[in-house]
Amino acid sequence: MNASFIDMSAHAGSSLESLNEWVAQVAALTRPDAVHWCDGSDAENDALTAAMQADGTLIKLNEETHPGSWLHRSDPQDVARVEHLTFVCTTERDDAGPNNHWMAPADAHARIDALFDGCMRGRTLYVIPYCMGPIDSPLSRCGVEITDSPYVVANMRIMTRMGAPALARIEREGHFVKGLHSTGELDPDRRFIMHFPEELAIKSYGSGYGGNALLGKKCHALRIASHQARTEGWLAEHMLILGLENPQGETHYIAAAFPSACGKTNLAMLIPPEGYLKDGWKVTTVGDDICWMRPGGDGRLYAINPEAGFFGVAPGTSKKSNPNALASIQYNTIFTNVGLTADNQPWWEGLGEGAPVTDWRGEPYNAAKRPAAHPNSRFTVSARQCPSYSPESENPVGVPISAIVFGGRRPSLVPLVFEARDWTHGVLIGAAMGSETTAAATGAVGVMRRDPMAMKPFCGYNFADYFSHWLDFDNGNNKLPKIFHVNWFRRGAEGDFLWPGFGENLRVLEWMIGRVKGTAGAVETPIGNLPTASDLNLEGVALSAEAVEKLFGFERAGWQEEFASIGEYLEEYGPRMPQALKDEQRRIAAQLQD
């Protein structure tokens, strides 16, 4: 323990006193062999990765094809978010809402602290000061994660602004989000991810997987930040941010919410179709997963990406689906739970080249036994390595948002795109959003569930209050973006996707910006404003008659059933559900009956 206090004394100072006290308390509880304050330096990272290579935590990949890159294999029972073991611990149960698992704060602390007791014996306790967002942005927020996982340190260095600059900001501000993590025994029966929004604190035990262990990511940037955002008058959302520049040199920024593994990263790094490229269209990437938005002095919503890296799903990433992502991860990348080729290159299903010899568990590849890469295998890489990286990612003011997009996997009913009539209608579209589940979370895959704003696993408080918070932005002073809904995943009678997707999605984004500028046409329907096929530039896209009908059509009977279901869903949140949203649902339901 002496080493612990020697380390901490180097960070003495009145504004860091609470941090030093907390580290001392955690060290007394967890009893590590040593305490290391992370500075984020190259030397520190080199030493950590060398130690992880020595103990097998990291496997060096082919230095010629993937320089500076590593493979990590997690425990086979620790490969995804564990929503059933994730709790929001508020004083009042109703503040957490039916969308969250709840535990009383005192009970939660007692239960998880019993697991933390002595858990770091034989290990090093790492103190990770980090900043979510550009280090000098007033929109950014700081945190400190304490962990016993050097793998977490290496990933947090990529995903956040971590180290000395963050510690300096914490010293200036005097406050931060506290995150305590231990891999524990990696026992699924001794695993919890606890959030204490009223305390701005997180405790995670028993998992080394990204979303459960990289506490700056979903835990801080969404569950805790959504609570901060409501208190402070901003929005913390599960959204990508992209810049769309037209041939005239105008750039519009779009924020879009999709559930995990539904194409966020692909859209964020979209490469325009060949004809658009020749005409001068460009897409730049501000962020691929999380968006913090706040009204600026001019009333527009300005957004930052609080993350500094990408924690992307590997399977399906290819030269065809996302060449920018593939280019990003050719060097200085940490891969988790992918397969390996004979010459030690990372491999996953959908890559389109090479062949695996070893699967994600480190066993000889046998397609009949399991896929080479886990369906939720990941890559961690600096956003700066992306060819479409936007310098505006470091703009402390953020970027002005012209359009907000919601979407999910809907094989039937939902058309390619439609526009909300106004802000309240848009909030209802987001609140009612549905999608098929994917491998990013434990549980059944392919089941349709409501996932409001793609925030179902991530909202740190009662969804009814969250919807009210969204509605409050329509206050007469703000110049709010238009809201749209998209569905890239509509299927035909034979089960095939009707829309080509990928780069062709730019055609839909172009229509959206046309609607923002008032230059694009649409047809009014009860569910919103739909384009006709002629309202989109479909030059070079061959669509069948069935595709045109279903992608641009409106199926009244199906939507009658959908809105009846939406009405039932809203009632699940009880008296806190804002009346304006229920009135909007009833108004549209009545229109659908006419």
C-alpha cells in the first residue's frame, strides 16, 4: 500500500483532494499490489502493451500487414453487454423508470462493494483520468476510471482524451464522473454494472468486455451523461454525426440514431456513389456512435462526439460495405474476438478476403462448430486514422445539426424514409422506433423490440421523463433540426433487401437536406412526409416494381396496427408519459382510420 500513497502524493493539490481521497478509499477496499496513475504517454502505452503481450492478454498481429496492432480474446462468457445485469440506482424507483433495472443505491453499493473487497490483490490499480469530448470544449465532461485491467487502459487511451491533459482539466473544474471497474473472476454469476446518476458514479464488476468495462463509453457517455444532460439542458444521444458537403461547398451536419450493429459506422463513414463523387459530394465523419448536443447562442443544436476513437463491430466490415473503416484499422488497432489467418492477420466473416485458421477462442477454425469471429467482435482505433475524419471533430463549439435521423431494422411495413411534420411528431417517431435485436447484447437475435432513440439499453433515467426533456427543446427560441426516419432493411417477398444501402444511402441524405432547404418534394401521409421515387436521384440504381412500391409506399392497414401498438407501448410508462406525445399518437391513429 505504500506505493499507492507515493503515487497519489504526486497529484496533491486542493482541487484534486477529492480524487486523491477516492483513490485511497478504493485502494483500501480492493487492496492492489500497486497503484499507477495513467498519463496517456507513448512510453506508458508501450510498457503496458509489452506486459500484456508477455502474459498473453494481447497477441501481436502481422507487423507487415497490420503494424502496431493486437488481438485480444475475452472470456467466452464475456462477449457482449449484459443488459439484465445492468442497473440504474436512483433514490426513487420511478426515476429509473420501467426501461431500466433498478436497485436502491445503498443496496447496490453494499452488494457490489462486497465483490470489490480485496479483488485487486496481486494486480495493479490503474487510475485513468479522461475527457469525453475535445479537451477545451465547454460541451465536454471529464471522468476518472479506476480499473485493474491494462486492456481497459489501452482501449480508453484510444477512445477518450486520456491522461495528463484530462487530469489538468479535472484539477481546474474540481468535479468528475467516478467509475470503478474490476474484471473480478469473470464469473457471470458475480457480474454487475451499476450506475448511480445522482452521484455521477459507476461501478462495474466481473466483465472485461468493452461496453461493460470501458466506462467512458456507454456507462458515462450515455447512462450518466443523459442524466447530466437533462439536469443541464442538453442531450446525450446514441447517434453518429456526419458532415455532408454538396458541390456548392455547403456542409450540413446530420445526427443519426440506430441500434447497435444496424449500420451506424457504415453511414458515418459513407463513401458517395461514383456519380456523386464526380459531382463533388463529400462525406466527413465527426462520430460513429455517440453525440452530445446543446443549443447554441443562435438557437441551433450544436453537437460534439465525446469519443476520440471507434469501437466498431468487425463482422461485415469490408471493402464493399465500409472501405473507410477497413482503411482505418490497418494499423495501430486493437482487435477483440476476431479470427486469425495463417500469417497472423485478423479475419472475420464478411471480410471478403483471406481465410481463417484460428477462431476467436483460439481453437482451430471449424465452420461447423462456430464462426471464426464472434458476431460481436470489435476493433478499437483512433478516429484520426479514418480517411473521412473531420477536423471539426476537435471544434470546441461543436457542429450545427441540420437533421436528426432515427432508424432500425424493419423487414416489413416501414418505408425507406419519411419526414416528421414537426418536432413533437419527430419525438414520437423516435420514441416509437423499433428494430430487430442484434448480437451486440446478450439474448435472442432477430426479435423486434421498441428501442426509443436507440437508447433502450442506455438511457440513465425514466424514458417518460426523457421524452419530456426532448419535447422541452421546442420552446419557441430554438431553431430545431428536421427529424426523419429511415429503414435500410426493408425486405421483399423473397426475403431479399430491396434497397442497395451502403454508399447509395447518400441519395436519401440528399433528399433530407433538400427538405431542410425547402427544395425537395414529398407527399403528405398520416405517418409523415414521404418522397416519391422521382423525388430521389436514383440514376444508376435499378429498383424492381416491388421495391419502388414498398420503399416509397404507405400501407394504411399495417400502420393502423403499428400505431395501436405504439399507443399501448406509451401507456407502459404510466402517468409520467407526456400528454403531448399521447395526443400525437392518437391524432395520427385517428387519421389512419379515415
